[in-house]
Amino acid sequence: MKIKKIKIERLYNRYNFEWELSPNVNILAGENGSYKTTLLKIIAALCEPDNIPEAFGVKSASANMSNDITVKYRSFRDSLLRLRKEFESDELLNELASKISTDINSQDEKSLADHTINASIIAIRKKSSKIAISTFRQERNYSLVSTFDVPTKTENISALDQQLEKLESEYAYYLSDLSKQLNDIIKSVGRVEREDMQRIYAQNDLFIEIVNHAFANTKKFVDTEQSKLQFKLEKEVLDDNKKLSSGEKQFLIIMLTVLLQRKEESILIMDEPEISMHIDWQRELLNNLKKLNPNCQIILATHSPGVIMDGWEQLVTNISSLITRIE
């Protein structure tokens, strides 16, 4: 599943926003304070799906997806009287009204005018049929990568370390699954051909090649004898990936996220992935991601010329061309 179009009404009650996206790579550029991060957060909320932060002041937002799926969000901050006047002409407000315990059709106008609500609703449809949020989450493959390293509120561990720890666990399971695929072939035919091994381990071998190339200057490399993600520094085993630099952790988080998509049709959202990342890694970032998963739709905001080198410049969209100020 991929995003075809995003539409937002009344961002901060001042701007409308509309963006038709490529199924491959979408690069958002603009000055600081031009709402790039805000827009990515709204897109992520629609993919989750989850309520859009009230501070953004969004009236409505929608994401038209592939497979004829549409995700719609509607907020309402007004009187029940206003809701009664508008809900018949607005599908989402009609649904919102049905969830309110008060029967707004039987109340007098003064009573309704005295009561205000602050509510929102999300609806997902495939053509004309409604889809449960749980069903949508099972069908879509979506990742939001945050590369900002800050302490977490509840644990003595940074946000990057927390993300990397989770991905390391998923990677260990991924390696176990690859091994199981080989064992299944052995059980079935009694042997494994070289072509079978190359096919099963192709993407993991590519991942290791990309990481080893990126870390070559520091003499670190992936220890392929382990059933987990572990590094060696020359001949010494590094026992804790938390000792890696912030840039190395960010690089691993992004690459692992895309590898673990297993070449499935996916959505990847990244905000300024270049932070703390070596310029050579920035230059190769998009090429490496598309190698690991050619079916991944990438949506990112960046300030770095390095990220858009190597032929990606034509895919840059300036946010100013997507926003219309409401007069």
C-alpha cells in the first residue's frame, strides 16, 4: 500500500495543503519554520492512523492510498447546534453525531448552542465500504523513522538506543526465519543448492555489504558468525551496539527498518535523516534504501544537498508549492 495524495484543510486555521505523491521517492524541501515536520507528522498520523495533534488546528485531512483506500480525519470544535446544522452535509460529522450520547435532533436550539464539544473522528473506506482501523493496520506496511537522539521519559536509555534495540530484536528473528527457510528445503529435498542460499540470503548479504562499506573507515564490520547484529573492530568483538556513534546508530536504524520490510510494498517517512550522518552516507542513502526495498515509498524532509545528489534532485518538492494561504 502506498500514498497517492494528501490533502489537509486549515492547518493552524491558515493554510490548506495538497500533495500528489510519487510511488517511489518524495523529497520535501523548504526553509526552517515552513511546516515540513508538521506535515510529515500529519501524514504519519493518517498512516497510523491516529488523531492529529490538536495544536496543529487541522479541520480535516485525508490520504488517498493505493487499492482504492481512503483515510479521512475530521475535527470539530464548536457547539452542538453547529454540529446539527452541518452533519447532514458532512459524512464524517454525521458519523461523529451518531457517537454522541445527546440526541441533537430532539434538543432545542438554545440548549444545543450552550453546549460545545471538542472531538475528532477517523474513518477508513475501500471504495464505498468501511474498513476497521485494525484491518487497515494489518494491510499497510508503514514506518516512521526518527533520527533525533533524546533521552526517553521513562527509562535510562536514549531514543536512538531504544529504536535500535527493538530493531536488533526483529533482525535476530529475521535471521532465524532465513535459517528456517533453508532447513525447510533440506527437509523437503535433502540438500540445499547454492542458488537457494543466494536467493534466501540475498537481501541480508546486501545489507551487510552496505553497512560494512559505510563503516569501513572506522574498521568496524558485521560479525556474520553471530545470529544477531554484532560488530567486530578488526579482531575484537564489540559487545554493545550502544557504544556506536549517533551517526552509526541512525544509519543502522534506517537500513534495518527497510531491510525488515522484506521487499514488501511499504511506506517510509523520515524527517531530516541526515542529522549526524557522514556526508558519504547521505549521498548514498536513497540508492541504498531502494536497493534494500525497491517497493518502498520514501517520504522525507531534508536540508542536506548530500541526500539529493546522484540524480534525486528532480524529485524535490518545495513545500511552498503545496501550501495555499487562506485569505
